[in-house]
Amino acid sequence: MKLIALILVFVLQFAAFAVSNDSLPPVEERLKIQEGVASFYARKFHLRKTASGEVYNMEELTAAHKYLPFGTMLKVTNLKNGKEVWVKVNDRLPQSSKRIIDLSKAAAQELDMVRDGIVKVRVEVPDEETIISLLEHFQDEKPEDLRLRLYENPIPFERPCIFSLSPNFSLESTLLAMN
């Protein structure tokens, strides 16, 4: 029984070492909701009404998305060059679009993608409260290509030092008793 207790102490020591606060993904991974292709639109729609009712201004930092609620703030990162821009969703993409987001000309300029036309991007939300809000918004009908998940902080656990533990038995006498 005492040997089992000693083994249990070693197992707990190893388990405590394996679980740490480093087990959470980095912030950009926790807040990433989508990756895919982005395009931009400019003069053709300039000063026309968007799906939200706002007037599209190609010089503002806005975006069209298939289903994110109007007003949602998003950080869009050009994966080709690492440049980032914050945009507000104020328009809709067609459901059949292969792109995940359509950016205003100003946003495309910030990402240095005007020459390319389309680029691969990562889309992130500002914080975990936005993820909770989106989960509530979509409820059981979350689009499959949106990644909305919450990461729980691990329970803080202080590892005991095995040298500070003082078992009430002698390992030598326990081994002799086993023979």
C-alpha cells in the first residue's frame, strides 16, 4: 500500500509538470475565427447602399462577410506579408462566394493587396467576449467554416516537491517486507 502511495506521488508530480498555463494556444489562435481568401471592392460600389443600410465608402475600413452580424469588428491579416487591418462588417457577400471576406479599398491598401487583388487572410475577433456573442447569435446554426470556440484557463496547480514530502515509511523496509 505504501509503495502504491509512493508511485502515486511520482505520477502526480509528472502530471503536474505536464499541465501548465502554456497549454493554452497563443492569443491569435484563440481569437482566429476563419482563414481563407479575401478580395476587395472599390469604385463600382462607392457611395451605394450596403446590405446594412450604410453607404459604402471605399476610403473607410469596412468589409462584407457572408453571415457575421453587421457591426462586428474584425482583424484581417494578409498571410503573404503579415500586414493587419481592423475592419467593421457592414455588407454581405453572396452565399455562393468562394471568398470569406470582401474588403474596402482602404482596407486592401492597408494590407498591401491591391496589386494582387486576392490574398489568403486570417480573420480574428478582438476578444473572447466577441466569440461568446457570436455563439449566442448563431446558437445551433453556426456556419461550418467559422471557428468559434472558447478555451478555458487551466486550473492553477502547484507541484509538490518530491524532496519535501516525508513518507511515514522507509523504502528499504517496504522492499524487505515484500520479499
